[in-house]
Amino acid sequence: MAKKAIVLLADGFEDVEAVTPIDYLQRAGIEVTTVSISETPNVTSKWGGIKVTAATTLAQIAKQGTSGYDAIILPGGMPGTANLAASKETGALVKEMAASGKLICAICAAPALVLGSLGLLEGKNFTCYPNMEEKVTNAGNTGCKWSGDRVVTDGNFITSRGAGTAGEFAVAIIEKLLDKAAAQKIAEAVLL
């Protein structure tokens, strides 16, 4: 059975941090479901103002449940990350998936503003956009350790620094969901 991942999209998402994982995971044969956190499937990116029609909405995912999904991906970008963090439904979904041992992946500001604010980085090694790490400890996460590495994997959490690390982030997700050979194949195919 194919692995399945959710990519949450909020208005103002970072274009590269959303589209790169979607593209790379699909190339690896992972089924990706784009999910708008608003009432409609229509979402607009940060930089290009690219209009995206997500496959479904957060409300629909909440109704059907997440048992069929293996991973959730949270792109960064502002105000997209702030919109994710402000959504109680997003928080509930991420916490549910984390409690079920699903793969939790966040890039740029999302590790700090979403995972950190939910207390999910407690005792974890993580990375995020420069200077956002202070928000994690300010949110009361203890025992967590920030790293300047481009991508950090700790158990079922993968975090990354920003748009320039989106390819490595996506490859790390593929490796965790599939295996190292599948990840390497995609990295070579895209000349990463």
C-alpha cells in the first residue's frame, strides 16, 4: 500500500516549501493530499500570489480522520505559518497525528510557531528559520535542542530551516516514509 502524506496550506504559505515536498514525494510514489485550512479549498501563496486549489479542506479531513495517513507536512512562510498556528483545528490535527506516531514534518517558521506552540518539541532536537528557535523555548518547551543543521530528524519529527533547504527536507521525508534508496533516487533525479 502506498504511503500517504498531508500538506497543510494556509494563505501566505511559502511557495517553495510547499511545492517542493509535494513534487518530490509524488515522484517517489507517495500519495500527497493538499489540505486548505480555510473553509474553501482555495489558497494563495506568499511570494508569487499563486492560487492553489487544494484537494480538500481541514474540516473534511477532520471528519474522515487521519488513520490512513502516514505524515503531515507544515510549510513555513508568513503569514501562512501564523495562520496555521492560529488555527485550533490545525493544532488538534497535528497533535492527533503526533500522538499516533505519524511523521510530523515542519519547515522554516512552522517548527517554532506551530510545533513549539503545541509543546511538541519537548525533549526534541530540531531546527527552524534563524532566530525563531527562541519562540520554542519561550513557549515552555524544555529539554529541546536547536541545531543549525539544514534538516534535523528526531524520531517521528523532521524539521528544516527554510526555502533553501526544501529539497533536502523533502528527501528526508521520503527516506523516513520509504527508505534511503528511494530518497537517493529522487535526490539524483532532481540533481539535488
